[in-house]
Amino acid sequence: MLDIQFLNDKASKLVLFLKKADKILKNGEEQFLKIPMYPDRTQYYLISAYNELEEICCHLLKEVTGEKLKGDCVEKIAKEQLFSEKINRVLIDFSSYIKGVMESNYKYTPKEIYIIGSQITTTLLDRFIKELSSVVKEIKAKEPKLSIPVNVKKLQDHAKAIKSSVRKISNFLNFPKEEFASTPLFIDRARYFSVVLIDSLLWICRHILRKSGKKVEKSCFQQLYKEGFIDKETAENLEILLKHRNIFADPTKEFDPQELYDLLKKTVPYSLNFLSQISKAIFKKD
């Protein structure tokens, strides 16, 4: 889902850098070519503006195409035709300019910087933010509706932490039990990432219940099961994991390594089941 706060922040910085470049360019071509610092300063502001624009476009593309992209997002979004033809042309020109800057090691002539910079700043300042607002509204209208008013951004952050922890724990569990149990590093890291995993699972559990208007009980996952958010098997296994949280977090407390291996092997996969079931529960089906 779109992160509106992120887009607003990036758009504000984009406009700031464009206005700084525009202020210099409005002194006119003669002054621009006469004062040595103007081309360098303008180019710096244009590069800074492009970096913000690139992040905006990558974020939009993730929602439009479903791909998490890094690099060339400005050019790619122009090809998606989300904006007007005029904006699309400027986006392609801006992308080409930046590539030229990098490839030519900042060797654009002052006159070229003036001409290209004037075109980019004028068009983007006049039209981009208005069109961006319309594009965002269109994308938001297609997003699935929430069944409960959760904080999607924080849920996504904790979901990422859960997936990352599961992946890291699984790396240790891929070793034979005997090797795992005889390797202090594996044991220590598995315990650590288990705590990270449990804390994020518990945050989501409590958040869902509170946003559903429920008072959170001691057995959070069992309560989620009773409310119909997750199945019984997932709830039971996550409760088992939760009961060991404080032991795993305390390095002075011993825990049999082989038992740790078996426990994590059995319960950790249910974390991904949990995420899948929660996702289905909080998004309305049209």
C-alpha cells in the first residue's frame, strides 16, 4: 500500500530542490553563463531533486507493477504512462540528463545546463505535484479496503522483521541438530532472533485486537483465534513460542540446545502462517 507520509516527505524535498535551481535559472541566461557558481550549484540541485523523484517513482512502481525496483524508476514510470505526455517527456529527459551527468563526469556545458534545467524545473514545478496527487488518488482507490483501522505502515515494518527473523533462524536450523547444538554462535543467534520474532508477532497481535475494540488478554494468540483471525494450530504454536521469550532473552538462563532446535523447528514456520492469516483477515474482499 502507498505510504502517503513517505510520498509527502519526498515530494516536499523534490519541490525544495527544484525551487532552488529555478531561483538561479530565473536570473536569465546571460547572468547564468557569467557567474561560475551558477551552473555547478544548479546541477547540484537538479541531482538532489532527481534523487527524491527517483524514490517517489520507485514507490509508485511497487504499487503499480508489484515489483520492488531500485534504479531507473523515473524512466520506467514514464513508460507506464501514469502521468501526462508532457510530464512523461520531461521525466525521460531528466533521466537522460542525470545519466549523462554521471557518464560524462559532470561535463555538461553551462549553456546546456541552463536550457535543460529551465525545461525540467518549469515543467515539474508547474505540473508534477498536481498530477502526482491524481495518480496517488487513483492508486489508493484500487487498494483493498481495511476491515479494521490498523496502522498499515507499522504492520508492514513488523511483518518484515518477522520474515527476516524466520529466514535467519531457518538458516541455523538447516544444519543437522548435532551441529547446531554444538555451535554456540548458532544457539546464541537463534535465541536472539527468536526474541525479535516473538516481539513483532506480539506487537501485531495486540495491535489487531486493540484496533478491533478488544481488551488484550494474557494469551494474545489464543484470543486472536477465538476472534476468528487465525486458526487454532497457529495460535497454539505461537503461544508455545511466546512462553519461552524471556528465557531466550536472558543469556544467563540455560536452555537445552537440542530442545531449542526442536522447539524452533516446530513453531517458527507458524509465524508465516500467522502473517498470511492476518493479511486475509484485515483486508476486505470486494
